[in-house]
Amino acid sequence: MPLLAVVYFSISGTTEKLAHAVAHGADGLTEVALCRIAGDDIVSGRFQNGRLLETIDRADAVAFGSPTYMGGPSAQFKAFADASSDRWSEQRWADKIAGGFTTGACPSGDQLHTLTYFSILAAQHGMLWCGLDVPGGEDPGGRNRLGSQLGLATHLIDDALPQSDLSTAEYLGQRLAKMAGRNG
Ligand SMILES: Cc1cc2nc3c(=O)[nH]c(=O)nc-3n(C[C@H](O)[C@H](O)[C@H](O)COP(=O)(O)O)c2cc1C
């Protein structure tokens, strides 16, 4: 069975809920490794969790997740990305499927920039980007509520994630898993 790695940072748990929903969506189609970036993975400003990087080495597909912080990915996610530069020089992650998800406090809180960053990170590694094939505002189930086709963008309403965002996360996980199977 292919492996989907869900690599994410979360402090207050919203991105983590999305990560779990992505994993749930892939259930039965791939094995899933949930890889949470922890604060103490970063020592003197450098990401030092070699095991997490090795999990991605083995994965067929990777979902990148971070809250949007100051209009981009969190510093903790960026520390992880910077630590992947050895892999970049060998293009060790080339041809893996990649997708991304983010959340913010505002409906248009520059989440697109975080997703754009994820897609550029994937391009740097020679990975194949997988967005959402759900037209915003057209889906009977309300998925892709914010109309973001590069990846999943969400925001909190009354301090909670709408169910439609969790359903979109599940769908993204399912899509990444199907692509991983097709690519294998
Ligand atoms: C330092 C900081 C910067 C933030 N910047 C943004 C932002 O640019 N846009 C936005 O919509 N929300 C922003 N937020 C809100 C977070 O994205 C939001 O609270 C998110 O749900 C946190 O994710 P988590 O629960 O996974 O930690 C910011 C929060 C913090 C703490």
C-alpha cells in the first residue's frame, strides 16, 4: 500500500484537526503517517527531527499543513522546509505527490500565500502538485467553501472549523491517496 505523510504544525489544534481529517480521507487507500512538527524539533533555530524527514523519504504522497501566520507558513513549518535542503540537492523527493492545507482567523487572511509557498516547496523538490478539483460555490456538499483550488484554505467561524472544511480536508486526503496509488 502507498504511504501518505501528513506533515503539519499546529499550536491551538485547528491545523491538527484538518490533518486528522486529511488522514481519515486517505483511510483504506494508503497507509498514513501523521507527522506533527513540534517546538522541540527545532534546536538553535534548526529543525533536527531526522526521523520525520526519513518518513517523507518513504512516502508516496505528502500533505503539507500549517496555520497561516503573518501571511505565510509558520516559522516552525519553514524550519522543517529549510531542513529538507539536503534532500533537495539530490532531488530525493522528486515525483512524490504533494498537496497542502492551511487555516487562519480571517476568511481572506492571506491563506493563499501559505498554499503558494507549499506548492513552490513541492516544485523545488520536483514533486507533483495536487490541488482540489472542487469548484468553489458549486459543490452540493459545500466543500471548498472559500473557492481555493490550489489547496485547502479554511478559517474559523465562532472559534470553530465548519464541517464543510473538515469534509474538504477528507476529500483532499482521498484525492492525494488516489494519486499516490496511480503514481506508484
Ligand atoms: C503569530 C500569528 C500570526 C497569525 N497570522 C494570521 C494571518 O496572517 N492570517 C490569518 O487569517 N490568521 C492569522 N493568525 C491566526 C491563526 O492562523 C489561527 O489562529 C489558526 O487557527 C491557528 O492554527 P492552529 O490552531 O493550528 O495553531 C495568526 C495567529 C498567530 C498566533
